[in-house]
Amino acid sequence: MRADARRNREAILGAARATLALEPEASMGAIAARAGVGRVTLYGHFCTRTELIDAVFETAIGEAERILSGVGIQGDDPHADLAALARATWHVVGQTKGLLVAAQECLTAERIRELHDLPLTRVQAVIRAGQRCGAFRADLPESWLLAVYYSVMHCAVEETAAGRLTEADAPGVIVTTLTGAFSAA
């Protein structure tokens, strides 16, 4: 790819991420304008809105994984590890929640889940550690607890977008919900 084409692609991806994070229904024209390229150039890189959103979402998930890899998981307190990971996840998700809304409108649930696989392996490790030491429920499958984590994050996005949950309250609500769901009786 030529240097100018590479720059245009990066500009489009950056503009799409920033635009969709704030306005999930933004048009391709609005994204092209923010990127400083014409619609023809945008469509030359991404034939459809779905293709663009998939590329932006994949990039955002990759960046989230890099951020989450820096979360200090100590391993000696599964509840503290779960809380730290959930708060960090929300911080990342909260900044790009409109992008998730756009992805949910265009991408299949399977594709969204597939893109989450890598970040969810970190959650899976915390769940396994918690189940092994008896801090987390062992009467429910690990896969179910992982699905609960994933669903609570997505539900928080929907609730904040609808104005029923504030950005400030979301991390505490998420941690309380997950702690209650995961804790061994």
C-alpha cells in the first residue's frame, strides 16, 4: 500500500472511531469529512459501513487488550483482581461505548464475541483462579461466568446510553453486580 493510501486508511479509521464513539449512527459522509478525505476515498478503502465498523471495532479491541494487559492482576485476591479488571474494562468501554452500539447494529453477535475473545481470556484467568481457591462459584460453569461478565459490560453501555445509569456510577454498579454473581456462597 502506498504511503498516502496508508495515511488515508489510518485517518479514516481514526475518524470513524472518534465519530462513532460519540454518534453511533454517523454517516459515511460525516466520517469521510472528519478524516479529511472524500467519500470515494473512504469507499475505496471500505466498501460498506459494516466493513468499516468491523475494522474500527477490531482495532479498538486490540487497543483495549493492550491497555488491559497492564492491569495489575495479583492472583492472591480474586475479588480484588475481578474489581480491578472490571473497572479497567469499563474505563476502556466507557470511552468508546458508541462504537459498541454501532457494532451491535452492523455486526453479528458472533463476530462481536469473536473480537472479544482475546480480552476475555484475561477475565477467564481471573475466574479460574477464583474458582480454584473457592472465592468464586464452582456450581456454575466458567463459560457462564464469562458470559455474565461480558453481558454486564454490554448492559452498562446500554444503560448509560439510555441515561438510566451515570458514567460515574457505572464502575461501582458493574463491580457490585459481578461480585454478587461470582462470589461463592
